[in-house]
Amino acid sequence: MGEISRDVVVIGAGVAGLTAANDLKKAGLSVAVLEARDRAGGRLWTDVIDGAMLEIGGQWVSPDQDALIDTIADLGLETFSRYREGDSVYIGPDGVLTRFTGDIFPVKAETEKVMVELIDKLDALVAQVDPDEPWTTPDAEELDTVSFEEWLHRQTDDQEAIDNIALFIAGAMLTKPPHAFSALQALLMAASAGSFTHLVDADFILDKRVVGGLQQVPLLLAERLGDDVFLGQPVRTLEWGDDGVTAIADGMTVRARHAIVALAPVLYNRISFVPALPRLQHQMHQHLSMGFVIKVHAVYDRPFWREQGLSGTAFSPYELSHEAYDNSNHGDERGTLVGFVSDRLADDVFRISAEERKERILESLSHYYGPEAKNPVVYYESDWGAEEWTRGAYAASFDLGGLHRYGADLRSPVGPIRFACSDMAGAGYQHVDGAIRMGHLAASQIVDEARA
Ligand code: FDA
């Protein structure tokens, strides 16, 4: 394809990169988007597997996610609500299943009291956190140098309350064990969604889906860019200096005045920066790592759990699949369950054969929904850990102490290079909403600079 010149080269056709490229184009700048994969969308990916439409990556939209909601409206997409009629289920440490409604798990009265106190305390702390600058939180260093698990142990010795509160951030969001990230990182996660209470409320955080799948957002954004999106073009080298950048991909080279690197930060080291990035960036990027979760899809001839008065919403920190939901598609008579297996448990099941893994995961789902759950007509595991251009799920977070040490530098430009990704967002952190916000931000900074 040879060499082309543009005002801006965007590396990565995920939502962040495509949002930025559209903004730049609207502002009259020329762009080229180089994408390593043979599809646009990155961590958003809708596919038909054995006849079932599955959202392999991100899918849910919550009411606080204004940037995503605006984009969905702008693209003319329709949303629908997650099915939530009926009882949720909870399995406690003794393996006993209890039905419940509302947000608070049906635990014994003392544990419930501790859980409510912890949620209140976390909400009060979260209210002090600016998600765009969590390092300015009072006692940021202290909160960032204690693990979330240890912080919880300092508040209570009620293990079931600890396990449940940890679940909302660890298994369900950062997809790392609660000893592996700080209390400040946990507060950022909650602040990015408005409050800790929002994370506890599945009907808030997992509210809506897009009819036909959320990948339509990047696909339609890419469509608007037409021939300016180049698929199958992993950027291997990014030369930069006062005069601009040269991005060298497998089949083409783009010269531009600016670059936006719109990848998960764990992948920056796949690009040879010439000259090398400053040492602060080298260090900082090594303190960020992806979480790890398997998203499990099980499709049945009908949503049989609804016949039992179940909503499909299920939680247990003691189960292999720590949470599961009714994920039936809009207008589809079949029923789909989606379950999640996180961090160490995901490691464990990837050490056994695919058949045994499927059996163990379906066994876990059957604990919530009964034996019928063991016989789906379609079964699929989203395995983002095996994807070369993502390497984990859902997103990246700092290790202990990394957030207050490096957080303020995460979005800093390096010469003509800017960075944009959901993994560096404040509001919408680790979500599509955050990716869109970061795309808008990087583009607006370049437009401002171009006009100055
Ligand atoms: P993203 O990773 O999507 O895009 C980066 C792009 O860069 C990719 O297309 C990649 O191929 C490309 N690339 C990498 N290296 C390159 C190179 N060297 N050269 C060229 N291209 C390169 N969010 C949400 O809001 N609701 C939800 O329900 C969920 N659920 C969920 C489930 C699962 C299983 C996953 C994996 C993720 C979610 N998420 C989510 C998170 C959400 O999907 C995610 O935050 C955003 O899609 C990230 O968008 P970005 O554009 O920031 O990165």
C-alpha cells in the first residue's frame, strides 16, 4: 500500500480510536486509522456462534454513561433492558441457595448490617474521589498502598461480608484478586460509575444493551470514516520528533503531524517507539496489567429459569461463576445465560481440558438455575486472554501503589503522541463510555493545538 500522509494517525480501531478519528475528521483534519485485527471494535465484538448471536466482549450500558448514550443516539441505535423480572439467587459459603429481590444479598442479619455499613463507608469515601484525579483523594497514598482485601479486613472480621463486598470490585470489575489492587484503585472503580452503591445495583450497572450488539458502535463509527480505516495493519514502529510521526505498519507507512495511540496500555510495548519513550512512561506502563475473566455464554431452547420465577441474576463469591445473568437477545425466543469466571478461578479452569472446563462451568450455573442449565444448545467461552491484541479482560489497572505514583502521567502526551483508551478514563473507567470520553479528549487536544 506504500506510504500516505495525514494530519493524524490513529493506532487502534477500538471505540476510543474511532471516536477520536471521527472528531478529528469533523474538525477538518485528515486521519488514517491503523488497526491490527481484520475487524474494527477491539474489545467490542458481536459474532454468530453455532447459530447464536453472542456479544463476546463488552455489551451493557448503564444510565450514568452519558458519552456512550450520546454516541448510541447519534448512530441511531436502539437499546433494550436486561431481563430482570422475578427473584435473584445467592449461594452462601455453606452452598445453600436463597432467592431474593433488591440489591442486598440474603445473608444473616449481622452480616447484612456489616455489608450495609461497608457500602455506606465506601460511598462516603468514593464521594471524595475525583475519578479524573484519584491521586488527589485525601489519604491517597495510604489508600493506594493497602490492598482492598486488607482494607476490608481492617473494617470487619465478618468474612462473608468481606467476600461479598470484595466481589463487587474484584471478581466483577477489575477481575483481579482483591489482594492484587489497592483500596484507592477500588474507590476509582466505584467513583467512575458514580458511587459504590451503583456497583452493588446490577439493575443500574447492567441496565441496557444495544439491539444487534454493542459492536455496532465501532462498526458504524468506522463506516463513517470509510477508506480512512486500514484493517490488518499492526503498527510495529512509531518514529516521532518535532516534525511529527511516522507509523510503520506491516503493509503501509503513515506520516502525520500527530499520533493517537488508542490501545490497551499493556500493548504499548508491542510498538517500537523511536526514539524510546521517556523512562517515566517505560516504568509506568509496567505497573499496569490486565484483569482476567472468562465470559461464558450458554444458549437454551427457551429461558427456562423464567418459568421458575427467576430473573436469571445470580451471585456467589463461593461459586466458580461468581455472577450470572439472563442475557437473552432482543426478540429471540431462545434463552441465553451469561456467567463470569474471574482471575484465579479462570487460571484454574484453563489448566484443565476444554470438556472438563465446560462441565465444571455448567455445573456451577446449574447450582443457580437447576440441572437444565447443564444442557445448552450453544456454549461458548470468550477468552480475551488468548487474544494477541488485547491479552486480558476487561481492562487494565495499576498494581499496588501504582495509581498515586503514576496515575497523573497516564494521559500525558509525549511529543506529538497522545494516548486514549478506556483503561485511562475517569468516568466510565474500564468501560466503553470511558473509551469514548478518552477519544473525544485526545481529539479535542489535537484540534486545539492545530488551531492555536
Ligand atoms: P480496545 O482494546 O477496544 O481497542 C484497541 C484497538 O487497538 C484494538 O482494536 C486492537 O486490535 C488495536 N491494536 C492493538 N495493538 C495495535 C497495534 N500495534 N497496531 C494497530 N492496532 C492495534 N464495557 C462496557 O461498557 N460494558 C460491558 O458490559 C463490558 N463488558 C466487557 C466484557 C468483556 C469480555 C470485555 C473484554 C470488555 C468489556 N467491557 C465492557 C470493556 C470495554 O469493552 C472496553 O473498555 C472498551 O471496548 C475498550 O475500548 P478501547 O478503544 O479503549 O480499547
